[in-house]
Amino acid sequence: MIESSPRFRREVEPPGRSLASHQKRAGLGVWAANRSYAARAQIKAWKRSAPFDGGELEAFSLAVADLVRAWSPVLPSGTLVTVPPQGASAPGPYAALALGRVVAEALGLPLAEVLTRTDVKRWHGPHASLRQTPFACTLPEPAPILVLVVDDLVTSGATMRRSLEAIRAAGVAAFGFGYSGV
């Protein structure tokens, strides 16, 4: 369903339907398990809760794991899961890491935090993300063949783009997956 006005057009979520999608954000392809407004609000509320609700974590993680399996039913040996480096939520609980751990477990893959920040991100949101500096990547030995970057919420795509760029600059194929995106 399309809602129009003289200034913009946007897709409106059909009632009771999840809108899985492939996003074209920040010049890259990112696969999102869901892009409904309700799902976005649900994960944003979950991210603000501490400790994280285990039932919701399981549901979010299974949606991302199912998306990865739909993207590639067979993943090569040497595939690993990572998450973007923690930003403005530091030093508190990190929702993307919690999600990444459960996704990796569901896929039977190892999780390694291979990305680090080269700056300090003090605020959340697309404008703060656009001001981030490139990330650094340190891969384990032996180097993985493929890295899956898992994030909970993709807004502008800037954090995911920096994550993928850092991993690819290290000479490894990388693809991005998120629970919710716009």
C-alpha cells in the first residue's frame, strides 16, 4: 500500500504482515528480517531494557538466522559472525552483541568481535552515525572465508557500511544482516 502526499511517498505497512526486505542503504545491500514499524518499535524498546528479555531475543535472533539461511542455505566452512563495534550504549549492555551471539549459535557458527572503533560515538541516530570514522578490523587466525555482520537495527546504514568496508579491506568477503531496517 502506498501513501502519497505532495512532498513524499512512503510504503505503509499492511496490517498483520511482516515486510522482510533487501535494503539499499548507504550504497550497499543489507538484508533485513523485518521492516515493519511495529517490529522497529518493538526492538527499539527491547534495546532500552536491561537485562534483555530472553523471549524477545530468541524471536529476533531466529528471524535473522532464518534470513541468513534463506540467503544461503549452505555457508562455507570458515564463516564467522560478528557485530559492529559498540557505540553510544557503551559501557552498558550491547543489544547487537546479544543478538549476534544467539544468531551465531542458531547457525552453528563462531562469533568473534573483529571490529573496533577509531572514534568515540556519543549519540545514537542517523546524524551521529554519518559522522563516524572508519572502523578497524582484526581478524582471527586462520582468517575466515566469509564474515556475516549482524546488527539489531539498521537506520541510515552508515554503521553497517563501515563494518563491511573494514572487513572487506582486510581481504575477506562480508555481508550484512539486521533484524529491523527501514
